[in-house]
Amino acid sequence: MNTPQIAAFARLAKENTVPVRALEGQKSMISRTMHSLAYDSVHDEIVVNSPLAQAILMFRGGANGEEPPARFIQGPHTQIQGTDYDGNDKMTYDEVHGEIIIPVAGPKVLVFSRESNGDAAPIRVLAGPDTQIRGSRRGHPLVGVDPVNNLLIVGSTGGEGGGRDSDGESARGRGSLLIFDRTASGNTKPKAVIQGPNTAFGGVGQIQTYPPKGWIIAGALGGGIGAWSIHDSGDAPPRWKIPVRQITGVAPSGVALDPVHKELIIASGARNVLLTFSWPEIFE
């Protein structure tokens, strides 16, 4: 069985490349099913959730080996609850405002200060029927943040249940992209909802944003990655799309952006691979 770890590679690493360093071991508190992480370049820290420990962990940027976190958020007051099957395995980080955003079972979205430590209560909680945030077993909400345009994007799943449809696509994410004010809390209605058969949102467990152009980057059904605008609403198709599975035979599960090199980085949990695409159109 592979040991859960956070591995660092050179940007141009190729097949069978050994990582530059790896953070792992019992003292690190890292667990399996951590399906997102972030790097805080302002404070040189790594932020990652630990679903089985029901915690958020903060490490120094150069952490290596069996190194304990510099801080961690964990305990009943945090409201971080559930397992990888019903929430708690995704998160995003707002570097501009120093906030950690994590969806959990409920469904609800919790927001913490990066300075939080121990059994700390969230500074905001977004939940309630008017939010239209939904989740189900193996179909938890996803989150992304646009700190420049002050928006929070929540990927709300479709109906109940999990499984896969006829083309092998995960039922997770068949639903809508909900756009909120960044500081929305309580039972708040979204500012806009992107939803409908042409939207084709779903299939990837992360949402990224590119604030300079107002893009929302997320999964597109059929094993692709799509770009929607923060100004979209209703049954809006993606403005741009990369059919990842059609090109490579690999279904994406995670996504990251490299604006400096105008690249899109795709992770595939099923194949344990990273794929890099040139995508200058969304950065220009």
C-alpha cells in the first residue's frame, strides 16, 4: 500500500522522476483521500486538509520527511466533520485574505483564518436551503475562490447517490456552479447560478479561478476541463474546453493553473499521473 504523502517535483519532471522531497509519516498527520492542497506564497506555507483526521494542516513551505505541521485546525468547534465519502476531502485557499475554505457534510462551507489553530470555530459558515448547495455520498460540494473579484464559487452536485453514468463519468458534480459574494454566510442566495444541459459541469474534484480574466476552471463532463466566465449564468456552455480524456485516455480528477508558463496541470488519481497542457488562450 502506498504511503500518503505530499511530493514535490521539478516543474519539468517527466516519467519516473524521483521527487525532490516528500512530506509523509505519522507525525505529519497526513492521511489518505486528501484531494486538494494549496501553497501560500505570502507566508511560505503548505495548506492541506486531512480528511480522516478531520483537520486542516499548515506546514512550512520547505517541510520534508516526517515533519509535524506548524499549526492544525481540529476539534468539535471547527465543525469539520464527515469522511471522504460525505465531505471534508476538498478545500481551497485565499492567499489574498488569508482564509481557508472547506466544504463539509451538511452540506455547508466553512471558512477559517489561516492563523486559526487548534479547536477553532470558523469565521463564516455558508449553509441553508437558499444557498442551493447540495451534496450526497461520493458527491460533495467543491469550492473555488476569486479573491480579486471577491467571489466564492461552489460546485453543487446534482441528485442523491453516486456511481457512474453510461459513459463512465462520475455522477459527482452533475449539478451547478453557484457564484456568491466572497464573504457570503448563513442562508444566502447565490448571485448567479450556472446550470443546465449545455453547462456540462462535472467530473473533476477541484475548482480553480483565474481572476485577471474572470475565468472559473472546472471539470467538464466527458472527461474534460472547461473555462466558464464569472459573468455567466443560466445554461452557459464553457467558453473554452480541453477534452482531456479524448486526447490522452486519462480522466482528470484535479486541476491547477500555472499562469507564468500559461499551462494547465491535470492530476489523475485513477492513473497516478500528472499531465501538463499549454493553454495560452485563457491567460491572454
